[in-house]
Amino acid sequence: MKFEIGDNVVVKHSNEDGKVVEILAEKMVMVEVRGVRFPAYTDQLDFPYFKQFSSKKLFEEKKPSKKYIEDVKREKHAPKYKVAEGVWLLFFPVFSKDAFDDDIVEELKIYLVNQTDNGLKFRFWLNYAGETEMELQNEVPALQDFYLMNIPFEHLNDSPSFEFEFSLITPQKSKAEYYEATYKPKGKQVFKQIEVLKQKGDAFFTQQLFDRYPDKTKIETEPFVADPFSQLSKAGFKVVAGKKLPNTEPAPPSVLDLHIDKLTNDYRNMSAHEKLTLQLREFEKWLDKAELHYMKHLWVIHGVGKGRLKEEVHEMLKLRDNVKSFVSQYHPWYGHGATEIFLK
């Protein structure tokens, strides 16, 4: 089905009316629904007259019965994207045709999705090889999304990193004042995700930044007689008493088992991509803690399987400056399903 810019359309899965505002590829267009723009495949859309002829009134309309205010349920926005709870980055590949009529990815449209009940303020930095290319400050309300930017696909070879600092729009005493999150996409990994996306006919792939906004950590600090740093605090700088910051968090175990049943009880309802994302996130958190505690020797159990998890773990290790070396060889306890890691 062919569409042109300005065509009125109906989104099949939500039955919402919209308009085509941009042609992204042969089978993908940008649709605007109630002021919100998002990409969609043409087979996910219909012309409005299909809806008019196919919709019939099966029953006579009844006058609504009287309701009292205490009987009315609070309305909750339905999520636009099918992602789990948390804060996510959504990547929409924009395709074009090469000389051989094959689809190639020109750039990625990037959205920040807040699938939580808390509105968030955020600061965003795009860095290439440690140098800041772009900085942005804004808000994303609860259960809504925010368009961040377009990034040329070829720039994934320049070691980009997406760095965020989040805070609550409405502060809560029990919640942390700030929360930082970083995602460093790798060209090889993104290319694989796009190939899977094309096979499934999906429009986007995702990366979770965090699943829930963290609670406040209780740290005992000596009271100041006078606060010479008040102006810095008001300007947005985080000021703490450095003398009372003991490392109370225990050191991580020297062996991490990444088998999915060791990480969650809900793995039966998870897709392969969701399982891999959880495993890699746990691995990165564990490795960060090991570095903070100056641990030198570690083991990660990734299993044998098809080797996908092992491959991604090794790719992450190659990018860590504090990793001295790692080796995957037969071990009497773990067989060929583990990697030995040596830190600097």
C-alpha cells in the first residue's frame, strides 16, 4: 500500500487517526497522531475509508448511567511503545536504497521513553571519544517519550557514549537526588540488532537505562558549622562531606553466574533479547563494583549455548580500560562455559 506526505491514515493496532508527514523508506513512513510523531511500517496503516466501511454499530447506543465522583477510576495513560517498566532509549533506523536496491541504514532516530510513574528531569550529553558533541537539558513526563536526536549510522564507529543525569520533577524524600546512567553503543552489536529487527518486521530496538528510580542512600555526614558551598549547591553542583564517605557496600563475589534463572524468576515470559539485555546489564554492574573494590581476579559463567552471551561479554571486556586480560579455556568446575578475567 502506497502513501504520500499529507495522506490521512489509521493506525491499525490502536485504531487512531493520523497523518503521513515524512517518507522514511519504501515501506516505512513517519506518522503524526495528536501531535506525536513516530515511524511505522506501511502494512501497519490503513486509509480512513477502510475504517468507515468496516466499522458497524452492533448494538444501539445506551444513555450513560449516572456516576458519582468516587466511582470514577483514575485514568492512566496507555504506553505508546511495548517496553517493560523503566526508562529506555528507543532507536528507529532510517533506511534508504543503495545501487543494488538493498536497504541500508542512513541514521538512527533516538527517543527517551519514561515508562515509570514519575516525571523526570534530565541532562543529556553525547560524547565522541570523550569529547562532548551535544548537550541537552529537558523533562520527560511519566509514561511519555522525548525525541533526543538523529545520529548518522557511520558515527557508531567513533566510540559514542550517551550519558544522562536524572532527577525527579517532584522530589521525594525517600528517593535519590540524582541518578546517572550511561550507554555506549557498539557498531557491531547495533548492526546485529537491526538485522533481527528487519527479520521480525519491527520498527525499533531498545536499550534500558534503568528499571526503577533508586531510593536515597543513607550516608552519615558531620554537620557543617557554616556552609560555604551553598552557592555551589544552588547552582546544581553536588556537594558532599568527603571525610565521611566510607565504602559500606560489600565487595561483589569473585564469580558471577549469568544463567538467566540465577538472575530472575520471570525469565519464562522474556524474549531472547530481553534476557540478553538483563544478563549484560548485570555483568556490567558486577564489573563496575569489582573495579571499585580493586579486585584483580574474577570469573564470569556465561555457559556454552550458541555463544551469543559469551561473544557480547568478550566485546564488553575489550572496551574496558581496567581489564588487563581475559581468557576462556577449559576449567574443571565450569567446563568451557566461563571466562577468567584479570584486572589492573
